[in-house]
Amino acid sequence: MKAINLLCILFLILGLCVSAEDITLNYPTDDNNCVLGQTINFSYTPTVEVTQCNLYTNISGSWSILASNTSALYNQPNYFYNQELSPGINMWGIRCINSTLDDLFSANFTFTLKDVAYCAVLSGTVCPLEPNVNSIAVAQTRLSNTRGFSLENQDCAVWATNQNGNLVKTWDTMTVDQLVTLVLDSSGNWLNTLDKKIPLTDSSGYYTFPFLVERDIFWVGDNYTLHFSCNGIESTCSFIPSKDRLPDMNNYQQLGMDAAGLFLLVIILLYLFFKYAGEVKKRIWR
């Protein structure tokens, strides 16, 4: 009987508990590093019936209520409009109650509020998946902004970490104290003519980075992450070094074909020589 009573109590407790999924946070999204504006419109959706919801933030230095809504709608987006926050990293969440005064909580999201006209964006960051050691690999990313414009003639910091997150290589790619002379090629892309190790974004915002997959740094079969930091925004891609590239078998095949042709020519010449050598000799001695 005691066991049954304990089970009943357990099921009763579980029935009264609610999960973070009962309140869905819509905007600002979690880890959003570019939220613009001096005021924010928070959006959330209760997936259960509620009677009141409170907006919690940490802007006061502690977790506290910023605003309340006594008419929250079930299963629809609800809003806290024009909330003033300070620029920087902010945390927010929603706490609601239902008709039986049960507490319902959302997850806690963080975002970065910036007092600027637009933010930089890195997209399309790619690495060669399995570059050969001791070969030149080419990685690429694209720099633009939240207004949709490509950012040209920009430098980026580039470094690599191993699968444990340890720094293994950093490249001197920044233009500080570097000699840079820019010209436009026939396609309208920026070229740095003085120091090839300092690439710059082209007219479409693409940053192309060739690098040597050094055997002593990048071990075959290990996973590495290449980091790009452009205009304060970071993006990454991963690669796994492969073994040394095999010799160019096409060249060897062509070499064999050329050698076979030469050998055949020699055989033909020797055949002709021995076939007609006697007759030539007779003609000479007549």
C-alpha cells in the first residue's frame, strides 16, 4: 500500500509539473548576436491555456520582471512591445500562470543588442573536406551586412583549432603594419599586389583563403576547425587531413605510352636495319 501511495503521489506531482515547452520563445532568438534598435518587441507563444505572463530579463543586474500581460492568448504569438534595454548581451524568458495558479516557464534565451545601423554577416563558409597533407587547400567565406550589401576590401583573422579546441595554427592575415597595394582585376575583384598572404574580400564579399596543410601541424585523420573573424563576426568550417596525394597516374600512363611508342619505333628501325643491311652491304662492295 505504501508503494502504491508513493506512486500516486509521484503521478500527481508529474501531472502538476509543466515543461519549458509550454512557453515557446519566438523573438529575439537564442544567441542572436545582432539585434538592432533602441527598443525590442519580444514575442512568445503559450502552448497551454494561461491567464497571465511576465517578461523576465537581467537588465537590472538580477532576474526580474520587466513587463506583464494579463490577456495572453493561447497557441498564438503574444508580444511585449517597445521594451527598452541597454546595448550588450541580454537574457530573457517568460513565466506564466494558468487558472489553477500553476507556474509555466520558458527556456532562457540570450541575445546581443547593438546600437548600430547594421551588423556584419558571415555566410557560406566552406573548407575542403579531406585535403591532402603537404598540399594547398582553399577555404572561403562571404562577408556582407544585414542590409544585404557585400563588404569588399576587408581583411579577416584566420586560425585553426584541433578536435580538442586547442589552437594549432594562426596566420598573419591582418593588414595592420602590412604593405598593401590594391588593384582591380578584369572581374572587378580586389587583389593585394604586395603581399599575397593577406587576402581581402572581393567585390562580392568573398574572402578566399589558400593555406598549406602542413604535415607537422595537421595530422592525418584528425578533425580540425578553421576560424574566420571578419568585422568582429566569427564563422567556422571543418576539415580532416588525408594522406599524401598519390603521384599523378595520368602522367605516368602518358609517360608509359610515350615510352612504348619510342620502343616500338626502335624495334621497327632495328628490323629494317637487319632486313636490308645485307643488301646495302652488297651494293656497297660491288
